[in-house]
Amino acid sequence: MANGTAKPAGCVVGGYAAAAADVAAKTATVKVEETKCKNKQWDAYKATLVSALSTRKSNMTTIATLIDDEDTKRAAVKAGATGSRCEKPTSNGDPKVRGKKVCTTETDCCGAATGKLVDTGATAQVSADSNMATMTIEVCQANTAKKYKYRPPRMPMATTFPATVEWDFKCIGDARRIAAMATFAAASLFMMQ
């Protein structure tokens, strides 16, 4: 050849054209199969997406009903009734007080229910581990109650509330009286000297 390279033995000019046509045909076949595969994957994705959106819509409806039912139950518990919260309100700078009789039922007291929480990411659970966060809720309950049933918060997108757990409960009105008596006794001893 003119440029100093020789043709490979056994190759003819017509063979290159046939090989090029074969490659072009196979490339076209690969592109068709690739398009079919992509369409199949897209159809699978689309079906999964439609199913997930349908499930989400159903879950959102269930959650909305769950929250509405919970709001109705909370509205039914009047302030001072058994089971109502009795924390001292936030002050915003003015000295609001809890009042003399927070719980309206004679056999109830405002007490503190205390327990430890651990957030597992799926549910909030009670833990005996002393290093976990302690939570205290003040609630009106019977004077004789020793336990309070606390229900941890519903986690995001959960369609049911978690099960209740029992926390220790103690009336706090009696503790204030005892502390007041101890302070009075200490003050009396101090004045006697």
C-alpha cells in the first residue's frame, strides 16, 4: 500500500462493508432491547409509585381521623376533671398561680407522673436506664393512685398510637404541705434561739 501498511491476509474490501452492516444491525437491535428494558423499568417504577401514593393517601386519611378522635377525647376532659392536666400555666412575666383547688373532684389530687423515655426512632418507650431523659406530667388523679398510664407520642406516619406504659404517680399537694411544715418548724426553731 502507498502508506507502507499491508492489508491483513484474508481480508477483502467487501468484508469490511458486510461487517459494518452487521454491527449497525446489532447496534439497532441493542438499542431496541435497551429501550424495551428502560420502558419495563419505568413501568415497574410507575406502578410502585402509584401504589406508594395510594398507601400514603390512605394512611393520611387514617391519621387525620386518629388525630380528630384524639382531639374530641381531649376536649371531653374538662379542666380540673380526673385525667386532666394540672401544670402551673406559663407566666409571660405575670405571676399566675395554679389556684387552691386545681382538681375539682374531692377524691382527686394534682400529682406528678414521672418516667424515663428513650426515642428509638420508631416509638418512644419507657426505659429503666437512669441515663435516659426523665419526663414529668402533672395530672389530676385519685388520691390513692400509685400509677399513671402514659401514652408515648405517635411517631411520624404511624397509623396507630403506641401502647400506654405505667409511670409512678404521687400527689404533689401533700408534698408542698410537708415542705411548708418543715419550713415552719425550722423557722420556729431559728426564732427561739
